[in-house]
Amino acid sequence: MEKSRTIRKRSGKSAFGAFYRYLQGLENYSKDYADDLKCSIISEFSGGRTTSLKTIYEDYPQEYFRMMEWLKGQQTRAAYTNEGETWRRRVIAAICSYLDATGRRFDSKGKKISYAITMACRSANCKSFNKISVTALRRVYNTFGFLKKDEAALDSKGYMDATAKEWNQAVQRALESNNIKTESINN
């Protein structure tokens, strides 16, 4: 019994540190109300028996670990949301870069971004840009990144070469790299 008590004391500081890191990562976290938020979470998971982090850790370990798992889950959701936002930005940048490389011109930056979002939705076969999964966003990003880098289909000024065969080959390679099956579009 003494040995397990010693282990708990050693890991106690890092466990408390993890709690506060997770607490700060919550969506509704505010420094002004951090203590109230901490107390309400601890009270909820301890069944109203305590609002002390030390007490729930030492006296109610099952509740403490259940609370920590819940906090970890909240962090995972936040990370997923941030990952999706990151990929959305990357997709817009890749498509806009592709549009620049193909010589498309727009009246304003907003119209260009709107057009890029429409292209991303069509590529992912989704009606709403914000509902495209991270996996689909990666696929769209890689497709447009590949098309932009395929300079064989571009002339010296960065405009599309008149040779449709080269362009069709570039599109076909991009589609095949993403396991999209289509009939050959070569003439």
C-alpha cells in the first residue's frame, strides 16, 4: 500500500499540470473564470462531493480519471476542428495558386477565393465547403498541388499551352494518383 501511495504522490504534480493544460484548452476557457470553471467541472465529476483537485485526485481516483478522459476528449475535438481549418486554408491557397498558374484573372481577391471554394466543393462532391472532411480536403489539396506543379502543361508565361493532349495527360495523372477512375479523355 505504501508503494502505490508514493507513486501517486510522484505523479500528482504532472497530473495536476495536465489538468490545467486541458482546462486552458477548453473552448469556453477564460482566465477571469478559470477557478469557477475548474470548481464546476470537479464538482460535476465528483458528484458534488468536492471542488478540490487534490481531493478528487486522492479520494476519488475513478472520478478523477473519468474527468481527465473527458477533458482529453474535449481537446481532441478542438484539435480536429483546427486541423480542418488548416486544411481548408491550404486547399484555398492551392487552388488560388493553380488559378494563377493557369492564367485565370479575377476582378477581386474575394471573387477568386469564392471561385476556389466552389472548385473545392465540386472536387470533393460536397455542397458546403465547411462540411468537407479532412481526408477529402487532403485529396483536393494534393490534386491541385500536383496540377500546379506539372509545368509540362504550362508555357513559358505560365498560361495553359494550346496542346490539349498534354493538359489531358496531366489531368489524367492527377485523377489516377487519387484513385479516381475515369475513361480516357485524350483525343
